[in-house]
Amino acid sequence: MTGPPDPDLPIAFAARSPAPGGRAAGDLWSRLPAELAVLFRPQVMDLTDEIWQELQRAVPAFGHQLDDACGIRIAGYIQQALTQFVDRLADPTAPQDYAAERFRQLALRDDVSGRPILDILQTAYRVGARVAWRRVVDEGTRIGIPTDALCLLAEAIFMYIDELSALAVEGQASARIREAGALERRRRQLLELLLAGATREALSQLSEAARWPLPQRVLAVSLDIRDAWPDPEEPSLDSRILVDLEGAAPCLLVGEEHRELVERLPVFLPGWRAAAGPVTDLDDARISLRWARRVTHLVRRGTLPDATVTWFDDHLPTLWLLHDRFLVQQISTRVLAPLNGLSPTQRATLSETLLIWLQTQRTAVEMAEILSVHPQTVRYRMRQLTRLFGDSLNDIDARFDLEVALRAERVPLDDQ
């Protein structure tokens, strides 16, 4: 735009006096001559084109990879920013909430040609500020805008760019928070469906949305508060873990190939204890969790030792003995009947010796060392046991039943 200014244009380019109280952003805008808006509004379209051309030179990928629709969209962003700047020159007191939200929303658009939209906006704002300032200097010099007004205008331009950049960052940060929340909801829903026994066909689409590829085999973990005051902060767990800490019975699920993540849970979940169920097919994830919760129950009762992580695989005999208590008691009543006539002390002593012999098949000397008694004592007890049980001690099946019964006696009764 060249030529003399319109003689009918009432422009008073001298800067207004500063308002009391310093140089806040609002004060800066109020000191700029409102007539500048009248001068620059007709130039918005030309300046938009100039900024867009400069942006393509500054970022060559824009010029080679963007289609017409993308170019039009980016030019629209530039025009919105320039229009808003001119509007604020015209009326610094006008509400900015709607405009601010509009620029926050710009950062939520799709990426362009593989480049994040936030990068595009930040680059466009910097290039736009440079081109706009160059145009302001040229135009201001041509029509004689005073230096103090130009300085204020420069400060306003770069302050405005800072505002736009901050709004873009704020918009994208809020978008990421919303996206993370949506992803967490999808992952929790996927966990619920997996534990409800849903089919792979029903899970495939949700699995993709939750960014959790369906494994062939899984391991469920029951979680329980171990300390009175666990870490109150939301833990940051590996994305390969599906977890629900908010339900009445907290749990998590991992693929068999990521079993090592369970071993590291005490690091990520201080104050909690975990009980890992058996590895099962994906369709049987609920079975793995049922056994994991059974292990948690036994740890709480003191039947199994307390630990930060308790593994189902490490306690199979105990879990088997407690799985059908009635059946085990029937076996015990039958095979341990020879001990019924003994005193409690005699029964306990001979039961301990018999179990050690069944488990180890060692000599009297070796058994004495295990039991912390004299070898002659072991020999005496074994003669008593032979007299009570007779030839059954030489029968493989009978010895198995005896070991099951004696092991069961050592496991505390469980009310399930």
C-alpha cells in the first residue's frame, strides 16, 4: 500500500498518556492511538498474503508438501490473528475471552503434513511478527507516525505474539489432558471387558483405541493396600499394564511377555502389595484374577507369608489343599486314623517325623539333623510309625495320601 494517507482520515498518532499504575498489558494497549486500527484494517488481507509467502520461504516444507486446503487453512489462522490485533487497537477494553478461546482451539487442529500444528502456529507467529513489524515501520515512516508511537506499537506486536503462543501451548496442554483422560477411560473399559470374558472380536476395536494390543496369554494381579498410608499420588505405570486402582477390588493385567513388570510393581506402587495369578489364555483372564484374589485373601489371613509380590506359582500345594477343604479332610480322616488313639503331643511328634520322612526319604541321621533330635529318637519314632501304619508305608499311593493329609494339617483352616 503506497501513496499519501486519506486526508479525511482523522489520525492522531501521538501516544496517549500512560494510565496510573505502570506498564501492564492493558495499559500498553490503551496508550496506542485507536486511529491505528483504521489505518491498518484495510491492509489485513495483503499482510496475510505477505506473511503466508514469507512463512513458505522460512519453512520450505510448507511450500512443497501442503495442498491448497492446508494453505487456505493456515492463511485463515494468520488472518484471524491480524484481525484480532486490529480489533484490540480499536478497542482495548473489549472482552477477549471469545477470541482467546478461538486461538486456544487452533492448537487442537490436526497436524499438517506430519508437522505438529503447535510448531506451525509458533513459527507462523514469529514470522508474522517480523513481517508485520516491517510493514508497520515502512508505513509509519511514510506517513510520519511519531517514534514513540512506533515503539509502543512494536511492543504491542511482540506482546501479542507472546499471548498467542501461550494460548496455543495452553490449548494443546488441555487437549493432551483430555486425551489422556479419554485414553484412561478406554483402557479401563477394556480391562473390564477382558475380565468379563468378552470375545476377541468384541475387544479388537476397543483394544486399538486403548493402545493396548491384545496378547495371546495374560497374567492378572490382585492389588491390596499393605501400608496404612500408601502414596497418595496417582502412580505412573508402564503403558503395557491395564490397571484399575479405583474399584472396590483394585487389579491389573499384563501380557505374559511382560511378566517382569509385575516384579517391579513395588517400585511403582509403594504401599501396595500384589498377588499374581496364573498365566492363562486371554479369554480366561478372569480365571487368573480369581486365583490372584484368592492368594490375596490367604495373605491377609496369614495363611501365606506377607510379601510385596506373592506369586500363585510359588504356592500351588497350599492352594490345592485349600481349594476343596472338605475333600482333603475326608482323605485325612481315613489315612490318619491310626494316630487317633495318641495324645496331642504324641500325634504332633509322630506327624512331624512322618512328614519329613515322606518328603525326604532320608536316613535317621539326616532326619535327626532336620528335626534337631538324636538319631536314636528318630529310629524309635519310625518303629512306632511302622507299627501304626504297617505295610501302607511301603505303598506309593498310600504314601501320597499320607503326605497330602499331613500337609493339610499344617495349613491353617480357612473359612473362605
